[in-house]
Amino acid sequence: MMSRWSKSVKFVCLLLCGGFTFLTTSARAKPTLTFQLPPALTNLPPFVGISRFVERKMQNEQMKTYTGVRQTNESLVMIYHHDLTIAIVELGPEKSLLGCELIEINNDDEGAKVLKELATVNIPLEIDFREMVKLMKQCEKIDYIRKVKRQGAPESDQTTNRQHQTGYFTGATAGLSILSGILPGTKWCGTGDIARTYHDLGTEATMDMCCRTHDLCPVKVRSYQQRYNLTNKSIYTKSHCKCDDMLFNCLKRTNTSASQFMGTIYFNVVQVPCVLDTDRGYRFRKARTFS
């Protein structure tokens, strides 16, 4: 528990330092939207309730199981897997993509257990990394299209109005989100996540989708663990460079002050290295610069 608490505290400090860097550094490209100093950072809630959020965060770091949510009972459910990610995909007529649910597994034994349980739905099929990444992009796209149809406007427009009216970080909820190691308005952007299921997103839904896809990267080395003959000695998970590139591009495409802030924190302040696939095997590569 102490290690996870330490990770959250360090992330809070990075948020504070990153916010100051984001506001004062002129060398980087300025965001499209005006970024205001978060009121929540000067009006944080009392520390009496922090333990509850840390405890909740620890509970939510457990593997999320398949919810069984479907768009229609007549659809075909397919199950694909690669390394640390399992994708449950719902297909309609002519194999049209209707919906997805991705599951992150912690180790190979856990993955084998989950796949055995999912075999009652359909026979799991193993795919390669490129196929899984392509599928994850399609899942993110279908979620975004469905969200826009439901809300009737791109989130960038909604976010602009909300930020001009209230600022980015607002109220006690934002402060508590920071203290749990998660960027306000999201449930997937930060140290771990506070989402109950794959479909659980924050108010900054488009940016949250970026972080969710990155969190579910099939190839990664978790903090203080070994995998692919690599040892990760940092407090942050190091993901495949392709997943980092997807996060980079997704945050740029979202183009809100919140996504600019997230990109600055992850790539410029924390500078988390990524896992690069080479002819000689995997190795760590330094982070890109978010500008």
C-alpha cells in the first residue's frame, strides 16, 4: 500500500510542477485553448479523506472482467488476444464493428484463466501485435463516433465552453481526483485508473479514450517488474513505443487544454521511456517531446 501511495504522491507533485512548467515555458508550442491556473490546486480538500481514495484506487487496479454489454443480442461476439490484452469484439452484418471491450491482464497465468472463462462465449483467437493495435484503434474510433452521435457535438467544442466558464480543474472533485493520482475530468489518465469497467469514462471522454487505449497496450513492462528481458526500475509502466505514439497523436488530435496538459506531463515532465522492438529484441527508448 505504501508503494502505491508513494506513487500517487509523486504524481501529484508532478502535476503541480508540470502545470507550472506548462504555464511558464514559452519554448513549447502554445495550446489552442487558453490554460488557466487550476483553482483546485490552491483549494485542495482536507487530507482526512485521502485514504479512502487510495484504497479505492488499489481496488480498481485489479483486473476488470468482461461486463457482457452488447449493442444487440443478434451480434456475433469474437475474442482476440495478444500478450497482455484481450479484446472482446461485437460484430454485426458483413462483419461491421458494433462495439468492443478490452481487458488488461497482469500476467500469463491470469490471461490463461480469463481466456478459459471467455471460451464459453467463443473460441479465443491469438493475433499479432500489429493486428491488435489496429483493432484497438478501430475500437477507439467506434466509441468516439457513438459518443458524438449521442451528445450531438464534438467534445472539443463542449470542452472549450466548459473551460471558459469554469476553468479546467473545478471544485473538490478535481482536487480529490488529483490526490488519487488521476487527472481531473478523467478516469484513465494518471497512475493506474479509477474506472469501474472498460466503458467507464470521465467528463473529458475523448482524452480519457486516449489514455484508456494507452493503458491497455498489449506490450509493456510494469513498474519494478521484468518482461522481454527488460527490467523496469521506475514507478511508471513502460509501454510499447507504438502505444506511446498513439497516445501522443490522440492527445494532439483531441486538442484541448486538458489534453495539452496531459501530453506535457507524460512526455516532457515525467519523460517515460517506451519499449522499442528491434532486430535484437526489445529495448527502452527515451520519450518523445510533446510540442
